[in-house]
Amino acid sequence: MPEEELVELKFRLYDGSDIGPFRYSPTSTVSMLKERIFAEWPKDKKIIPKAANDIKLINAGKILENNKTVGQCRVPFGELPKGVITMHVVVQPSLAKAKSDKVDDTPRKHFCGCTIL
């Protein structure tokens, strides 16, 4: 694939630092981007994703879906020259982990004999 067709992306982390830029084919999926971000994640950060699925990518204010391609996610910029596109990265633990951390809400007996929910 000719180099001019590649899309140059960098990924902005929560603290303002960046991963990249890297060049991707427009047919690369968001899932592939997340795998690369996970592999390149700086080990000295306070927040570290445990898996690529913990990473959410945001471009132009929208959370990108894993099955979308880079070409589908690119926002048309009109006559602006081609350059590096910055996507924002949010680390959000998967829903399965969040459910396992749920507070125990089993009803309990209070000392007065009433049930507390």
C-alpha cells in the first residue's frame, strides 16, 4: 500500500502524554489500535490497563467501536492538510470486573429486629 494512503495517529493519555505517532492502513480496526496501545503503554503510569478491552478510544467526541476501521472513524477535515490525528485514550475496566466489585446488598437484621436492605 502506498505510504501516502496511510493514516498517522497518536494517542493522548489522561496525563497529556502521547503514544505514537504510528501509521495505519485505513482498513485497520479500532480493536487493532487498542492492542497496539496496550502493548506500547508506558509502565511508569499510575493508571495501567489490564487488557486492551479496558481501553476506550475517543475521536471527535465519539467513543469508537472495536469493529470500525480507521477509515470509517476519520473525521473529514475539508481542505486541511494531512497531518497527525490525535485520539484520546480512556482506561475503563471491563464491565465484568465492575460487576464483581459490586457492594454486597444482602438484607441484614438490625439490632432492633428490623430488616435493613
